[in-house]
Amino acid sequence: MSVTVVGSIAFDAVKTPFGERERMLGGAATHFALAASFFDEIRAVGPVGEDFDDAAFEVLRTRGTNTDDVEQVAGGKTFFWKGEYGWDLNSRETLDTQLNVFEHFEPKLSQASKDSEILFLANIVPALQAQVREQATGAKWVALDSMNLWIDIARDDLRNVIGMVDCLILNDAEVRQLVAKPNLVSAARELLTWGPSAVVAKQGEYGAVLVTADGFFSLPAYPLESVVDPTGAGDTFAGGFVGYVAAHRGEPVTHDLLCRAMAYGTALASYNVEEFGTDRVARLTGEEIAARVSELQTITAFQDAPVALRA
Amino acid sequence: MSVTVVGSIAFDAVKTPFGERERMLGGAATHFALAASFFDEIRAVGPVGEDFDDAAFEVLRTRGTNTDDVEQVAGGKTFFWKGEYGWDLNSRETLDTQLNVFEHFEPKLSQASKDSEILFLANIVPALQAQVREQATGAKWVALDSMNLWIDIARDDLRNVIGMVDCLILNDAEVRQLVAKPNLVSAARELLTWGPSAVVAKQGEYGAVLVTADGFFSLPAYPLESVVDPTGAGDTFAGGFVGYVAAHRGEPVTHDLLCRAMAYGTALASYNVEEFGTDRVARLTGEEIAARVSELQTITAFQDAPVALRA
């Protein structure tokens, strides 16, 4: 039993108001794997360059993540991203993107990765996501992330692959943009008609919402007093969310199960942003995750104590 | 027993993607009173012009709001605001502001208004808010709203009056701006050291958070598929929130009580934005409010079902 994730494995250079790193392990598949590895064996699929050293492999293999399908391209360089965050961490500027080995990436899943019952298609070209979905013959539940760039330049391909998955995980602005509807709930409901049975709209510092045929669920982000580096928060959320579903393989993927999965995703993401890159989640413990899920419950619960209302 | 609110009573001209109104009743005190009147008798204090007609008075007096302290200025014109909202209703542009009778407003509370145990200082010049607070000798619990303009040009006065109230209700951006801290939780905690025992940070379409010495609480906005006019949502929230506290007068104003108050404020605000101006809340029923509070509980609740996590 395992979860396969296909996506970027990268080196990031990040500057935030709280510090700077010139080269640290990053990428969507990396952050996803670090979080999801708490729940199941993860199989990471993606290309890296010759510069991807043992130390980087070691972090990627945290909690037993399998890297047999991480393709190290001879003479190639690992995908590189450089960005800087603004004062309140809610805006960020991309300063440099070097696709490197990612430019000609053609995902090839081993039989073991094809056999995974759970698949996460991290943000890559939608046509490649569709190829991966077709290769992954064993996948019974598939989640997909994307980005505004593909909505702009490859919307038809994106719509096609969305029709092949069970769960869509996007930023709220992307949900609106994808169907050109200003209202988030309406937009998410429309996306359910494209095929998925669940849409998760990530709202950054505000949290995330879940829309399924059976209802709506909203969960705030965990309230942190110190946020150091938001990079990878969305993929870490996805790792906790998809990981929780994987841990309940065999059970029906109900609305209630996905609500609980949201809490695990949110807890994981909150740890990710406390330090640069993968540092915090790499050394995280299950007890810490459980504690934060429990706190999330406390800070969202209220008693419904009816009051006499005047007419 | 009553709640006194001091603030603007206005005519608004509003254009949204869903329609346009050239002149409708608005203003912070108006929206607050419409919502709070479900919980207690409201005493509205504010100036209007000769153009404030019987129809406007009738709406303001919904559910028995007392207008004895609404000062009709001979020869004067009512405060006028004109604005237009963008595509997703999250941005708005002020096209015209005519202070009119509001320019020389000097709040004078009648003895009955001074005797109210609960006082809401809607957004007006901070120095005037302080004068009202001093007049309101019977007030035992006071909440205050403000805006970025006063943080920019009258921060000392604002800080002074914040030291005189129990609860601060601001937008999240204003909470950050007021103490020049990018982190919302840290900023709210710092504001608690200025005097109030509770800080509510409104987050627009995302909901609101509550910070007290006893904890943190977050509640999403009620998920609507159709939002027509967001004008007055914040003051309607405040009306439901403060009204709920008023309905529990005599009880300690605990963190838990304020969490429940947040739910009532959120429910009221969700109705307010469904139609233009005061239309929806004017004909709202207690049953409708209770239904939405109950739904808010459903869409935020999740079971904490621990899962075995890998080390």
C-alpha cells in the first residue's frame, strides 16, 4: 500500500522578512511527501539533476519515502525557484525560475507506483497530469493541484484532467478564475459538475474550505504568532489531507472523512511555515500533529445556546 | 434596559455587479440597530438632515429602536456616501462622501441613553467616541469600531479611547496597522494590553476571529451563493455580536459567551449582504437567525478521530 505523488522536486532560494536561504530543498512533491509520509509509504516521482546530493535525498526519504522513481538526469540541474515575500507574507514575488531538468520531464511510473491506490498530481503541466493519471492504473482515489498559469494557457487540458480525478485542491482565487465566477461556493459547486466529488479551496492565512455534494466545511488556518516561510504550505496541506485519506483506505471517502482530513492538512501546514523549507516538518512528531488537530477543534467550536429574539 | 449606539445614519448610493441603488438608508448606527434590535431595545444616537423622511425613520425604528436621540438638524442634509464594488465584491471604491450634518456632530446623550448598560461606539472621530464614553455613565460593557483613516491621522486619540472600552471590533488589516505588526494574532494580543479584554478582527468574506486573554476563536463567514451588497456587513455583525452580549446582561462576559456572540453576528451579517441596504435584515425573523447559527455550527464542526501516525 502506498501513495504516489508526481511533481516538482526543487532547490529554492527564499527571502522573507525573517531571514533568507540561498539554497534549500523544496518543490511540491517534496513538501507533499514530507507531510503524507506520516500516514503511509510515499512514492515520489519527479526529475532531479546531478546537483541533487545525498543530503537532499536523505530529507526526501524522511519517514521512508521511496525515491526509486526519482529520475536523476545525467548532466542536468535540479529545478530552481527564487522568491521573496512581502511584509505580511501574503504577497510574494518570483525572482527567478529555472526549469532545468523539469523542462523535458516525461513522467514514467514504475509498476509499484502505478499500483498505488492513492495518487496526488501536484502542480505540473495538465497534459502530463493526464498522462500520469492514465499510467496509474491502480489508483482508486486521485487528487490534483494546479495553478493560475495553466488556467490562462491550458484551460482545456486542465478541464480534461479534472474530469479524471476525485478531488481538486486549488487556491480560492484559482477556483473562481477557472469557472469565471466571482462567488467561491458557486464556483466550487460548478467544478463538482466537471467530475470531482470534492473541491478544496485553499485560502492562505485564512484557512481552507471543502465543498462536496454532501455539504460545505470551513476550517481556519491554525493561528500562529510566528510565521517564517510560507513556501510549500499548500503542498504540505495536501500531504496531510491526502495522507489522511490514504490512512483510511478501504473506507468510503465521505464528506465527514474529508472534514477530518482538512484538519490534518491544516495542522501539517501550520508546522511547515514555522521554519524555512522542510526543516520543521522533517523533525515533526505524530504527537505534535495530534495536539494541533485537537487545538483546531477547540478554536472553532462554539455552543449553540439559543436566545430569546425580539420580533 | 437598552443598548445605545452612536454613529452615522446615512443615505447611501451603491453600485454592485448585481444592481444599483441611488438612495437608500444606510450608516453604521442604522445597520447596527437593525441587527441588535433582535436582542434588546436599541437607542440610536446620531444626526440626520431635514431630508430624513418618515419612511427612513420607520426603518430605523424596526423592532422598536428608539430614535429620541436622533438629532434632526434644521436646514441640514443627511450624511451621504456613494460607492461601487468590483467583480468579486472584495474591493470597493468610494465615489463621493458628503459629511453634511455629520461634519459638526457633537453627540449629546439623553439620560436614558447615558443609562444604557451596553454601548457601541460605531466608527466616528476617536475624540468624539471618548466624549460619548465619558457621557455614558451607566455603560458597563462598551465595544468600539474604527477605521484606517483614524489610525493614519488620529492614532493617539484612538489609542486613548481604546483604553476606555471592553471590546475592539476592527478589520484584520486595521488590527495589524494599528500596532504595525504583520502577524494578526500578535497584533491582537498587543491590543489587549491597551485595555480591552476582547479584540474581534473582521476578515470580510473569510469570517472573523476573536482574541481574548482566555483564547482564540475563528469563525468563517456563512457560505452564500449570492451576495448582492456587502455595505453594512461589518456593522450588522457588530449589531448581532453586541446584541447577543446585551441579551446576556448580568452574566460574566466570558470567552465562550463571545464565541457564541460571534456566531450571531456572523449569521446577521450573512443576511445583510443578500440584498441592498437594510432590506433583508428589516424583514428578517428570529427563526431565520437561529437556523443560520445552527448551520454555522454544522459547517465548522469536525470529529477528532485520531489516526496511527508513522514515525
